[in-house]
Amino acid sequence: MLEKLSHIGIAVKSIEEALTLYRDILGCSLEKIREMPERSLKVAFLDLDGTHIELLEGTGPESAISKFVEKRGGGIHHLCFNVSNIDEALESLSEEGIRLIDRQARTGAEGNPVAFLHPKSTGRVLIELEQD
């Protein structure tokens, strides 16, 4: 069902501060930064020889990322995997007893359909599915 790892989402307090590590020290290439005011979210898209990382910064106190950082501190937020058909994947996973956060796909940061699986049914790992 899963095709490949799309990206790793990392929650950060400040993208600008995190870029000092990921871009300047570790050598990841910054592809772009996108503001998503409808989700109180700012995302930096990084690449390291085909491995993609998203730095996620909450831009308001009610943002899911702001709450995550406040409660747990920064760190890995989710793993995202590509699927060829997100609707079929969600249906199949639901039938297997996987708890879905999103029963239907929504538009993700890159404009592709995405959906999240609840960490209570995935070994405490938040998993995002993305249809390319």
C-alpha cells in the first residue's frame, strides 16, 4: 500500500532558528517556505539528496503545531508516506481497524490530497498519507 517515504515532519518553535541547524550546519537545501494562515501554520520544505524534511511552525496559539511544541517541545511530529490512491488506502486501513483522523483526504501543504492516521493505532506515530 505504501509506496515510499515522502517526508519527515518536524515541529519547531521557530523555522528561522531551526534553519541554522538544518540548512546552515547539516547542509539541507531550503526549497521554499509556505505560510498557511488557514491552519495557523508555516512550513519550510527542505531537501537533502532526495530526502525531504518539513519544518513545521505554528503561527498562533490554537495551531496544532503550537500545542504540540508547548506540550512536548520540538521534535519529530509525523512521518508521511506516498500512496497511489488515498481513498482506497483509507478504506482499507479503516477495514483493518486503523483509527483515522481524516476519513476523507484534505489538501496538504504541497497541494496534494493528504490524510492522517491516529497515533493510538499506529504505535504512537502520527502517520500522514499523501497521494502524489
